[in-house]
Amino acid sequence: MSRIRVTKDNLCGGCDYCEVICSFYHHGVCNPEKSAIRAVRVEPGIDIPSVCHQCHNAPCAAACPVGALYRDEKLGAVLVDEKKCFGCGDCVPACPFGEIFMHPDLPVPVKCDLCHGDPKCVKYCFKGAIELDSDSFFAHSQQERVEDSAKKAQRGAVKQTADKIARTAAIHIIY
């Protein structure tokens, strides 16, 4: 499953270019109010891009009474079927992150669709504050994640045991 994520370093400078490019690409206007991504000002000089998390369980899609929100299998993103959607807005309060909203000029909710695989916000962010992430966590099944976690825990236990043996050997050598 693909999603847009903030890079590890807080590189966002709050230029709002991601908002402008998003609204222009999707609606043909430079209007950040119609953008699916937001540069949220935490405090002066600290801005954090905020965008749909493309949730694995997609509560917005579950809340839709007509099934207009669905996960695109190829892209892995939750999309809005504009032919099915009648603009009830039930998806808006269902989003735990507040990343989907209704705009008064638009008949359907505003939500990140990853620009159908080529997110313009990522492409044009000159600071590199956001990136497209096809995180393996989302790509694996729950069983694979459990198995991966068990393997990591086992490797950690083996390393701890080896460290304990090394410390014990060092103590015996010293005395």
C-alpha cells in the first residue's frame, strides 16, 4: 500500500507549494482550501505536512453508505468513486486523523488519491519534506508481520545471550 509520508527530518518550510500544486492538479485552481495535503504550522518555523494516511482498515470507506470510497488494488490507495458518491459526508467524521473533508464548492469529499501513482506534492516539494512510501509494513499480511516480529525478537534474544556470554568471559579473563 502506498502513502505519502513526512521524511524523518523536519524539512517542511511551510511554503504551502504542496497545497497549491495539489489544488491546481485536481481542481484547476491555485486554492489551498481545496488541497488534500496541508502544511500545518505547529509554531513559527515548524510546519508539518498533513495528508491522508491511507489507513489499512480505512474507516472512511467503512463509513460510506454507498461504497463510494474503496481501496484501489493496484495503487493501494483509498479512492473516491465520484459516480457513486452523493456527498453525504459520513466519511469525514470517520477519519481518525481529520484528513478527509467536504469543501462547499465540491460535490464529493477532498481526499488524497496519490495523484493516481504520481503524487505532485512529492514531485514538486523542493525541500524533500514528503515522499511516496510503499512501506513493506502495509504490503505484508498480518501473519507475515507477526512472523517478522518474531524473527526480530529471536535475533534480539540471541544477541543479548551472546552479549551476556561475552561479558561473562571478559569477567573470567579479568579475574
